[in-house]
Amino acid sequence: WKMKVIKRPKYNDEIKAETWSRKVERLYAYRDFQLKDKYGNIIAIGTSRWIFVDTDRRRPVRLTADIADLYESETDKSVFHEEIKDIEYEEDYIFKKEYYIQRRDIDINEHMHNLSYLDMAYEILPDDIYKNKIFDNVRIVYKKEIVYGENIECYYSQHNDKYIITAKSKDKINAVIELY
């Protein structure tokens, strides 16, 4: 998913959330989001790419036309002009740190919850970045699910003004998180 904060709300501000299906392809469905303040100004936008999964076999399922029709996609309404793309992962990293997956990180589907990926990234950031930087842009690309009890190796790198955390287990990339 990809998210951009345009203006940060203050405590007790009234916020309206809107979401809609943007597009459905063979294996993916796209959903966009926007948050508005009480005056109707957009304060944050986001987009996400989803897959339909057979929970017994833990495999993606092709989205048929009858399933796609249920979502009533609004193909002409998009918060970003470009599609979600992979984040460039480079082998050069500044340091590596382990992160152990706990119960609080797991969702109802028994894999790591989307927000837990962001929590993990914040745990990996160097203290000076964590304490002094506010990120208005976040991108997370999921490659392989993370489950309870896994010990994840997180590789931290920095490219220009982007801070990248790559989560790996058994030498396979699980996710790449980019903060800027």
C-alpha cells in the first residue's frame, strides 16, 4: 500500500473517511482511500492492492467477473496518478536487526497485520531518525506473508531522503517498507 499525509489532524478534529474499489484485475483488487477534515479538505490519501486468498490452501484465487462486479469499481477515481510499484531493494544496507513476531502483530487471518509492518519499521529505525523525523509518505510492498513466532531479519538502508527497511526470513524477502 501507499499513503500520503497532506495535513496532520489535531486531537479531537472531526475526520471523514471515504473508500472505494478502483479496479479489479485477474488476481488483484485495488482500493483507494481519502480522509477529509470537517470542511471537506483532503488531509490524507492512500491506495492498496489486495488479493483474494483461499484460506484453506493459502493460495491466491483468480477474481472472476461475478466477484469483480460486486465491488462496483470506480475506475475513473484514483488518489494517485501512478500504480503501486515495487520498491527497489538493494543489497547495500547500513545495519541489520532482528524482529520477533508476537501475538499482537497477528491479524484474524493468522499472519502479520498491515499496521504491524509499519510498527516493525519504526522499531528498526535508528534512534535519531525515529525521534526527529516525521514521515508523510509510506509505501509497503508485501512479498511473502509473515506469521506468528517468526524471527525476521530487518535490513535498514537509506537512499537520499528515503528510509528503507527490508524484512527477510530464510533469505526470502517478506516485505519492503519505505518511509519518506
